Amino acid sequence: EPLDKMSAEDFSKLQQELDSKHDRYDKLAKLSRECTSLSKKAIFHLHRTYVCPTDGTSETAQVLKDTEDKFAIISGILKEMATEIATANEDPFRYQTAYSQGVQEFIEALSYWTFCRTGKLLTLTLAERWFRLDGAEFKAIHLLLHPTDFILGIADLTGELMRACTESATRGNRFLPFMLLPFMRALYSEFLKLPATVKALPKKIEVLEGSLLKVEHVCYTLTVRGSEIHSGHLLSINVVNEEASNFYFKNTNSFE
């Protein structure tokens, strides 16, 4: 309808509609920040205990269980976000910028937890299980996980693996860096095949490459100069054993 023919009542309706959209956007952004905060705490929890796939102790199992409990809380927040979008009866991706950061952070935490638990890469199908709602609202919650957010979240995984590598090496674990290296190289190779149609992707790949170079440097140091390091300078952690080796060779193809 032309502006010169719109009444005050028409403008009032437009104002209410815009206010409603802005309020919904702000609420989704707030929930996204909560999701980001809890996801970071989950990652820090895994790092503080130096969990790696070679460790099958009861303490490690408890850490993984505690992290899973945190994910259940995050999943509830994601469902609340999806319900808010479904209530508006609008295109879910109209508000994607409001919740995208929180979803990416959750994917990063979830992928790191998955690797710590199985030694394999998180798949889109497994990730979507944390986004599901029962009943008629399944479609709305399913659309919340955009493939772009999934890819960008996976790209951030390499930073956590690099931190795990350096921390484990300084604490005497000479096995984990060499386990992570081929995995990160394969991941980097796959990311190079992606088209640069996503604005944030080139920067993510650049950071990924930097993390890979740091892991390669750790492996170089352990291989070439490892004999120069006095054993007393590293904590004695019995991780290079038959059980650890068996786990690695069983999980060499981490992209299955």
C-alpha cells in the first residue's frame, strides 16, 4: 500500500511487528550467549582433565559423563530457541545471525567431546540428534542447525586439538601428538576442497593451518630432539602402551 494512503493505524501495526521482531532477535541472541558460555565451560572441563582417547580410566569416563550432562542443558536452550522461532511462524534463517555463534560454539564443544570419547570426527547426523524436538516442532528445531554453522564449528575443533596436543606433550604424553597429526592433516585437506562461498571460511582455514603447524612442530620436537630432553623434565605418564596403540590403529580412519 502506498505510503500516502497509509493511516496511523497501519503505521502502528508496522511498529508492533518490527518491535516484535527486534524483541525476538534480542531473546535469541541472549540464549545464544548462554549456549556459547556453557559450551566454553564444557571445553575447559575437558581440557582441565587432559582427556584423550587413549585414556580409559574411570575418572575419564566421569569427565565425559559430566560434559554430556552440560550438553543436555545446552540442548534445552537450543530447543527454547527453536520454539521461539516456531511460534513466530517465520523463516528460521531470518534470525540465523542471532543464534549462529552459539550453535557454532556448541558444535565445537560437541565435536571435541566426540573425539575425546571415540577418536573420530563428529558427523552432521550425530550433531542433529542434539537439536531434535518431539512432535510437530521437529521441523523447526531441525532447521536450526544450518550446515554452514556445522562446518564452521568443526573448523574450530582443530584449535582444541592443538591445545590438547601441547598440554599432553608437556605432561609426558608422547603418543597423543602423533595420533592427532594425521587426523588434523586429513581435516585440513578436506577443508581446502570447500568453496570459499562462506565469508568466515577463509579465516577459519587460516587458523586451522596455524594449529596444524603447531602440532607438526610438537611432533618434530619430540622426534628429532626428544632424546635431548631429560626424562625428569616431563611427567611420567604411562600412555604409550599396548592398549593405547591398539586404540589408535582401530581408529585410524577417523572420518568414517
